[in-house]
Amino acid sequence: MVGKFYAIRDEAAIRKGTFISTFFAIIVAGGCYFLGGFGRLYGGVIDFAPNGTPIYDSIVPSMLQTLPDLMIGVVIILVLSASMSTLSSLVLTSGSTLTLDIIKPALAKGGKQMSEKSQLLSIRLLVVFFIAVSSVLAIIQAKSSVTFIAQLMGISWGALAGAFLAPFLYGLYWKKTTKASVWASFIVGVLIMCGCMYGTFTKTTFISPFFSSPINAGVLSMVAGLVIVPIVSLITKVEEPQKVEKMFGCYERKVTVHAATSLMDAEEVKK
């Protein structure tokens, strides 16, 4: 999201991006939601668990089996390219964010300046680190009892939504949002989803039934963030109020626009 907003040139690009993104989201979300319904057309080849429920990850492979070899190759290339582009964008964004927004300012406070060469080296090392972490998590998942990939997606996206939704929302429109409340949202959202991950991998109900379902835990983490951020903000202080006022100054900027003249009677115009 941050990378996309950096690419905005003007208001026209925002309007164009709104329509394009919405159209693309409808296609992607619609395809995902109707995938189960379309999968019923392949009922004879989809694998089922011993309890009679379908193994959802077998739907797409079953559908691909009916395609020509050339089309299967195209689909595989598309999946690999999408996975590689997603991974590259995530690790590059994560590495640069940690280096430029956390490590570099921390060193600057200590009186040390980070050269461009050092920044580049730090980003490269962090990229390798994040790829290694992803590989370890993938190996752990392969050896665990979790076989439904949507469970892993639910855990990861639930953690992101629980951590960032409330800080983004309140930070855009409420001046009293504090750094402490943002950290509180981060910690609570991640902890809730870690509890869900533990319950999912071990097949146990951890503390609450919410932790046995990534969807329920994700909703709980988002709601918790929306409640925690304003409460913590009210009991803590904004560290740099002048800087916050300057940030919100864009909402108070005066803009001159052309006003439309209403149609009036000719006599009123003369007057």
C-alpha cells in the first residue's frame, strides 16, 4: 500500500486507480468466492477426507487436470511469477522500511550517520533474513498437521489487519493517536494471531474458541485494535504535538476553486 501511494502523481491518478483497483478486486474476490461452487463440477475427482468433507486444496489441481498441457504450463508460470513478485516486493519493502525508518533514525539519535553503502548492505542482509524466515516457516508448516493453505493465509492476514487497521484509521483522522497506542495495537494483534497459530498447529482450543479459527481470531484482533488504540491514546500523551499539527495542516489548507454562478433573473443581474 505504501509503495502504491508513493506512485500517485495527482488527483486524476487517484480516481483512475480507484476504478482499476475496484474492478481488479471484484475479479479476484469473485473468483475466490465462486471457486468452491465451480469445484462441485469436478466432484468425481476431488479428494475427500475420511469424515466426508472435501480437501479444499485439491479443487484447483483437479480443475487443472482437464486443461491442455500448454495451458497448464501457462498457469504454472503465472503462479510462479505472482509468488516471486509478491515475495520480492514484501522482502524489499520490509528490508528498506526497517533500515530507513528504524535502524537509520536509531543510529542518528546516537550521533552516528549511516552511509548509503551501509544502508544498501543492511537492506540486502535483511532481505536474506526475511527469505530465510519464510523458508523456515514453510518447512515447519509442511511438517505440521496444517494442510489447508487458507488457514495460513488467514493467520498472516489476520495479524496484519489486527496490527495495522486501527493505527491507519485513527492516525489519518484523529490527532490524539499516540505512539504507545500504535505499539499496543501491534502487540495485541500479533499475540492474538500467535495464539491462533498455536491452536491451529496443535489442534487444541487455546483459551477461547476464537483461537481455533483464523477467521474468528482475525476479526477479534481487528476489533481489539479498534478498541485499544483510542483507550491507550486517551491515557498517554502525544510526544511531538507540533509535528502532529504540521502533519494535519494539509486538511486546513485553503484552496481556491472556480465557483459556479447560479441563473438569476435579468433584473437581478443588472442590480
